[in-house]
Amino acid sequence: MGIRIFTYSRLRELESFLESVETPSHCELCPGLKGGLHHPSYEVTSKCNLNCIFCYAKSTELAKKLPKPGYYGEEKPKVITVSQYGEPTLIGLDKLEKLFNLLKKRFGKVRIDLQTNGVLLSRRVNADIVMISLSASNRKSYEFLTGRDEFLNVLNAIEVSSEGKTIVRTVYIPGVNENEIEEIAKIAEKYNAEHMIQPCSIHPGMEKLRKIYDFERDTLYDFLDIAEKANYISDVRIPGCLVQIVKDMMEQFDFEEIAFARRKPSERVPEIRRERMFSFNL
């Protein structure tokens, strides 16, 4: 672990960045910004073609609580995420676009945000926003994090999606990929993609990740430091709900009082908190 030197001026820079950073496009219209549940979702499948060491769905799978395929939300959604668990492209891109059309036919003016690892995204699809996960900057690191050598396919997915609204979604994993974030930012910038950086969370069952995770660097300071530096390269955004939580805390505490607080691993298994309403026959 390297020695870190904190300065008052750097704290002010990071506080200013927090105040000015834009909300990710995916977070726009999200009830979670005001303390509610996050976007409704359509869960396509609980299966995935990767084995990411930081995947929260693994915790849900171990607890035997993976959601069944279907729509989880209310009658008048503004945005639907496809999907939060599993890899939606496994059903095939044609069926996936059929799902998008069915959702728009049922709900009318609704934004469809596709959340995918990009491995099978060989062409552009008609989602309003395509979020492609990329938390490594090279083939070796990607295979270590995901269990498969699919880095080049993900780069291709970002490229073919770049004509539409594309987000490169990066999970910051202290002790693992902090030295790769700026290189990932260069990839996002190359393809004119929005770059959403979010902190990693550890849930029950994620023992492999616990062994390599640097809990000393799991602080707001370290996360903002990484994101602010990458922002000089790409259009960096950080989760809107995180920004709102920190701003709420700053109503009671000074920024420097919360900047170095370390998070603890979550004891909670991630679950969908919305009710399942229906499922299409695709």
C-alpha cells in the first residue's frame, strides 16, 4: 500500500467536483434520487455468460433469490432498465428488440435502458440508452475480473453502439483496478461515450473479492479522487443517488468529516424491491 498525502486544497477540489459533476443519463428520472426505489426493470434471464468477481447477482444467486423473468415496477414507468440481474443479450438481439417494442407498446412513452456486459452485442440495438460494463483496460485484467477473454468483443460493442446514447459503466474496485480507470476513460472518450464510474459493493458470498479488496481505500475521498482525475479525459458521471446521499450528510457534517469514512461490507443480499407484474412470451 502506497503512502497517501491529503491536502486541504485537494479536499476542496474534490468537494467542488462533487457539487458540479453531472448526473448520469441513466439516473435521470430515477425515483431513487429522491429516496424512492430505483427504476423499474424487466428481468430477461438470471443466467450470465461471465463470472465477474464483483457481481452482486452472485450473492443473490447463492441466497437462491434470483428474480424470475418479467417486469418489476408500476403501471406508468418513465424508465425501464433491461435488466439488473443476468445478461439480457443471451436471448438474442432480435428477441431483445422485440421486448423493447413490446414494452413501448404497453407503456407508451417510456425510456428503455439496456444494461449489458456487451460480449454478445455485435450490432446496435434500438434501446434509448445502452450501458456497457467495462471495469478493466486490457485483456489480461478483463479475464481476471470476469473469468473470460472477451475484452475485444466489449470494445466492439462500445464501437457499434456509439452512434446512439452509450454509457461505459465502470466499477471502481480499490486495490484491483484503480490504476486502470484513466485508461478506461480513454476508451469511453474514443467512442464519445458517457463514462459512469460507481463504487463497488461487497455482499455476502463474495469471498474471492474480499481477499483482494483494499478496504483502506474504500472511502469517498479515494472514489472521488479516481473519478475527478478521469474526468479530465472522459465525460465522467457518478451515481446520482450517491451524490444525493453525500449532500444530505453534508447538511450535518463538513465534507472532510465524511471524506475518509470507510464503508463496511454489506450484510444484505441484493434483491429486487418491486413487485413482479407480468412476463412477455418472447
